[in-house]
Amino acid sequence: MKKIAVVLLLVVIAVAGALFWLRGNLDGLVKGAIEKYGSAMTQATVKVAAVEIEAADGRGVIRGLSIGNPAGFKTAHALQVAEIDVAIDVGSLAADVVTVKKIAVAAPDVIYEKGATMTNFDAIEKNIAAYLGPAKKEGGGKKLIVDELVVRDAKAQASAPFMAGKTVSVPLPDIVLRDLGKAKGGVTPGELGQEVVKALKQRLAAAVSFDRLAKSMGEELGKAGSAVKGLFGK
């Protein structure tokens, strides 16, 4: 019995140590998960500078999130954001569906690039859908309902093949989405990502006309050419 008691004590110490390590490294684990699975889903490089989680009150901050572009696009990134605040209903963490009270994305830097056949956000949305697939959509694991998601003070830029990787600034109004996943009884993190990318893509498509942009740039080039011609006479 004494030997069994010693073994049980060692097991308890080992478990306690593991839990302490997990608690102390939870931020790092979440950061790693975002980078690993985000990159796999989008087929673009996803990086995070830091994650800070206060598990007791259900609050967290993701700092320095960067989502690159899939292969074939020339601009530096699809999205960069300095800070994302997240508030979770702690009481729902033990349930199958976790309620996220708010996700606030502050001042993201978004580049909307038109490629040969689609935009970078079309490509990201397509890659996420391919990653999830029918089988993964039916899989287990926690699901999410997001009461409110806000994207505010965005700095948006647009680019197209005729611009050779250069960008122009475009206006992008604030985005407010409510009750994400509620109608379905919860969505997976990947499905949530799909909904957010789709909403952002719709706002960008409404704000940017690549045809008008091409016409405007053609007119500017025409004016520049006329000015140069004027320097040398007729």
C-alpha cells in the first residue's frame, strides 16, 4: 500500500506539473495553433507576434497578426492587424458550443489584390473551403457562436496586375457582424474564418472597382504622357 501511495503521489505531482506548465504556456500554445492551422487553411503564411490570455475572466488579446497572400500574388500581405481583442463567456467553455461575446479588430491594414483569375481574398476563401472539406465540417470538437464581430478604422488598399505590385488607398467602412454561427447552432473555427473572409471580401468588392481603377490610371498616364510631350514641343 505504501508503494502504491508513493506511485499515486508521483502521478499527482506529474499531473500538477503538467497543468502548471500548460497554464504558463497557454499563450504560446494558442499562438502556435493560430500560425499552424491558419497557414494550413489559407495556404498563406500566418504569423502572430504574441497572444495574451486571461482565462479567469475570458479575455484575450492577439497582437501582431499577419496573413500573407497565397502563391501568385505580388503584394506584401492580405491583412495585418496590430491588435485583436476577444471576450468569451467563461460559463460556456465547458459546453459543446462556446459563446464568444465580442471580437474587436482594430485598424487592420488590408490589401485587396486582383490576380489573373481571382482576387487574393477569393483565393483565401477557396483555400479555407478546400481545407475544411465535407468530412471536416462534420467532425467533432468545440463550436462557436460569436455575438458580435467588429472591424473598425481599416486601412484598405487595392492592387491589380497592371499596377505591378503597387497599391492605391480605398475607403472601407467599419464592419459589424452579429450572431455568427447562431442559426446553425455553432460553427467550427474554420467555418467562422470563412464567414469573416466572405464578409470582408464583399465589403472590399463593393468599395473597389478594378475597371474604374484601370481607367483612372490610364487617364493619369495619358496626362503624364501629354505633359512629357509638351516639354519637347509637338
